[in-house]
Amino acid sequence: MTILIISHSKDVECTPMVVEAIQARGGATLCLNTDKFPSEEQVIFGNHQSPCLINQQGAHDLRTVSAVWNRRMRVGTDLAALLDQEYLAPSIDEATRTLLGFLGTTPAFVLDPVINVSSAGNKLLQLQLARGLGLTVPNTLITSDAEAVTHFAEANQDSVIAKMQAGFKVFRGGREHGIFTNTLSREDLADLSGLELCPMMFQASIPKKLELRVIVVGHQVYAAGVDSSANPETKEDWRRNGRALKDQWQPFSLPAEVERGLLLLMDKLFLNYGAIDLILTPDDRYIFLEVNPVGEFFWLDRYAGFNISAGLAALLLGKAQRRHTDLYPRPWGA
């Protein structure tokens, strides 16, 4: 069996860990580095054309691929140095459409289909589904209206956090700065100028006993917890300095009803993989925050003693139970 991995040349430890696990189970791997596509790596396919990947190792018949790990996309990153600005966006758009076209028509199992990942990225949908399944979720407001935020804060005793719906970074002074969750002070709430230019997500602040990261692979659940409040840098958002906590995560046993709710949520989202964030409050309530359909896990294998990479390998190789994720029939080749 051959597994195609859609990633990029600067990916973190997850990819080599899963590659090693696949090979240990008798599988083979191919990697499409999307940052090198289409400048250095090529995909050829059509309704009367056998699909092919061309990279530095040669030409590869994609009919031999039994599964695709839709891991990370950084399409056209290398094009910035090769194209004038006026042509850059259209080229990246066409390259993206090309990859999406291949992923949407391959008969191979895809972990996970792009359309599912895109739909599941809707944070308000996640919260609505989770609440409907009996999970507890925080009071949430998404808006660019400052007056609405003021009323929301008053209703939540001015104990409110702000975050973006998707993680991103800004560049200042030649340096990369991540945008994380922040608690809003009274001064922040008194001056919300600029909000009208970019909507944000606001939530009632949740006291933390532990932060939990739950990885779902098919029907397998891996849960770990960390006391992020012990470090001032990670108190509001453990991702702000995840390196400081990487070896402090410990395996955690979820209550059966919480685990069942999370698996049902994955059913509703048509996902076989998800990295879920929860908060365990001091009074032992479990608060669902979000699920990232392509979230990271490598430090949990490395430091918490899990073997998530092996679980992913088994799922990709068809040696573990898969969740049905086909929303639409594929037009050819299936």
C-alpha cells in the first residue's frame, strides 16, 4: 500500500513520525510538498489521464495510492520569489484549484476530505453541534460591532476573552508574531476602535484547572492535560509558549459521556481526525472550546507517551476502523 502525504517541506515532526509508522507496518509513502507546487513538483490528472506526481525522485503513478493524508497545504509559497505580484495570486489560486480537483476526485481514502475540513472549520457550527450533543460550551459572540461587545461583556461580568476564529500570524519589524487568546481588560472594553475593520470572537472567560488536548483518530481517543495556569505566559493560551509546557502534558481519562459526545461530534463533522481543546474547570466541569481538523499532536507522542502516529498509520493503511466521510459521490475513478 502507498500513502500520499499532502504537506510542505518545512512541516514539523508529525509527518516523519507518521511516515516511520507507516513504513514499520509495511506501507510505502509519497510526499507532495505543496510549497514546491507548481514550481518544482507537478500533479497531472484528468478524466482520461492516469494521475501522476512528478517530484525530484521522479514520476509516480498515483493509481497505486490507497490513501491520502491531507496534512498541510502551503500552496505556491515558493512562487513569491518567481512571479510579479500581479500574477502571484492568480497562479496560487489555480494551483490550489488543481490540488483540490485531484483530492476531490481521487478514489483513494482521504484523511480528511477538503470539503469536510473546510466545513468543520466553522467555529460557530462546532459550538452549536457540541451543545446539541450535550457538551458544555462557553457563551460566545462573533461580531465587528463594538456596542454588541459592550453588552456581551456586561452580561458576563466584564470577564471576557477575545480570539480569532482561525490561527494566523502578523509580521512586524521583520518578525513573526502569533495572534493568541487574550483576556480583555476594562481599558480594552472601553476602547474597541478598529474592531469595525475585522470581526473577532468573544467568549465568557472560563476558570481553568487544566487545559485538555484530545486527539481523535477514527474511533480512537487520546486525551492529555496540562496545568497551563502555572506559567504566566501560558495562563491565557497554552499555545503562546507551548515549548515551555511540552514535557508537562500527562495522559488524562475523560468521563465516558464526554468522550462519547466528542466522538458523536466527529460523526456530525464527517471527520476521521481532529485535535480538540477543552477546559476542565476547578469545579470539574468540561467545557468544549473547538476542534481543529488538522491540529498538531507530535509533542503528545514525544513526551506524554502516546502513539498517535501509529494510530494514524493504521487508519491510513486500512487497519483501523474508519468513519464514513464521503459527503458527495466523486465524478470518476471511484
